Amino acid sequence: MPELVAPTVRLHAAWLDAHREWGPGLHEDGFGLRPSDEVDSPDGFAAWVARLVDQSDPTGPRDAGRSHCTYRWIVEGDRMLGGIALRHAPDESRLRVTGHIGYGIRPSARRRGLATWALGRMLDEARGLGLDRVLIICEADNIASAKTIERCGGVLEDVRNTEPRATRRYWIST
């Protein structure tokens, strides 16, 4: 049975296994991973996890140009299946690019309904933060993600020509 958990150093090996499956150069939505994050070593991984946990605290300081963000990892036992992130109040320019919620499921765990399940739980968290609606963006050709968003009540606002690819923009009332 999957569960959502806060980032933890306990899952270092499981996270690395999922990260390897995504492959080099592929973006893993929902993890808050930056190019400068060093996650292979225990110390680097611990620093990254600490940053994610700090960003989740709505009373704590924010990195410049970023909003507070709640990160959850989708796990089953000790296996990392994916990640999901809820940006509490992104500024307008960031909102246009990332939306409120981003998620990713490792390739071997896809087609099980995990993204729909996790998105439903994050919508509950968004409601708890006082967000009346959230914006979710996916690549225009990512039909699986579009269906996930629509299953959770997403209403298509539009499709925009953005770099590097066109994107679909959905709003969900919480």
C-alpha cells in the first residue's frame, strides 16, 4: 500500500534507485531537485533533504524567488515510487511556469493510479493551507498527466506555446 511521506534521509538508497531509473538528464518533477544539489553522498543527500523540509515550514525563511513548498515522497515499503510538491504561494512569474503542484512517478511504477492518488491527497493539503484553487501544468503531449489532472477535477484553462514545449494549464478547485 503506497503512502506519502515527508522527505527523509532514511530513504537515501531507495531514492538513488529511483533516480537512476529516471536516467541522466531527465527531469524528476515533484522532488525539488536542483542542478547544484549533490545527492549521491550521505552528507549531500542530508543537506538536500534538510532544504526540502525547511521549505515546507510556512513560518520559516524562503529562498529568494521561491515560495514555501510541501514535498512528499510516494513510497511503498522502502521503495521510492515518485514525488509530489505543493508550492504554497508562488509569485505570478513562477506560477506561469510551474503551477502550484508538480509530480513525477518513476517509469516502473507508472500506470497504477499513483499520480491520481497522490494528487488527491495533495489537494487536501492545499485546502488545509487555505488555497481555494490550484494551477497544475503539464506538457501538452503528456496525455497520462492530463488524464490524471482531469480525474482530479482539473478544468483546462488553455494550451500555451511555452519553451521548450507547449503546456496545458489546468485549475482545480479544492
